[in-house]
Amino acid sequence: MRNHRHPHQSTGRIYGAAVAIGHHRPSSATGVGAEEAAAEVEAARGRDPIARLAALLAEAGVLAAELEGDRDEAAAEMQDAYDDARAAPFPDPAEALRDVQDVGSPEQEAY
């Protein structure tokens, strides 16, 4: 197991962050055919924030090997976190709502 840092603790080489959102599967129930889904995925690849950022960094002189190393390190860290989560016991159901604010309006400040 790797030594994990706090999520807000920087290594000094943070370039950006993005979340990839999966697309639905082609289905007659959704009315989306395989060709439409493939076209949607291809269009999304052109807007991929990670690929766009990598291109900008390459133009700025960041070496491809350094970006690849950072990508590999991030993938290994995510895999370690996933493995740790899968191996962890389920939390006690009695603790499920601890620290959940259930008073006041969401539009108001919580503090």
C-alpha cells in the first residue's frame, strides 16, 4: 500500500483536475442508437479536458514524459484508494447519519 497524502496536500506539480462522466449505453429504451452513441463519444473526446490540458502544457514546454509520469502516478494512487475502499469493512449503520445537518434551509448558511 502506498503512503497517501491528504487530498489537499500538494506535490507541487498539480496542473488541473477533471471528472470524466460516463455516457449511456445504446438502447432502444433510451432511443439512442449505436451510431448516435458513438458519435456522441467521439465528440466528447474532442472536448476532453485532460487531453486539452496536456496539449496546452506541451505547447508551454512541459515534457510528454513528465506528463505521462504524473498520469501514471495518479492512476496508481487512484487504484490504491479503490483497493483500500474495497477492502475496508462496511461502516456501522448506526453512524450513517452522524454529522448530517438536518435543520434549517439549504439556502441559509450552515454556520
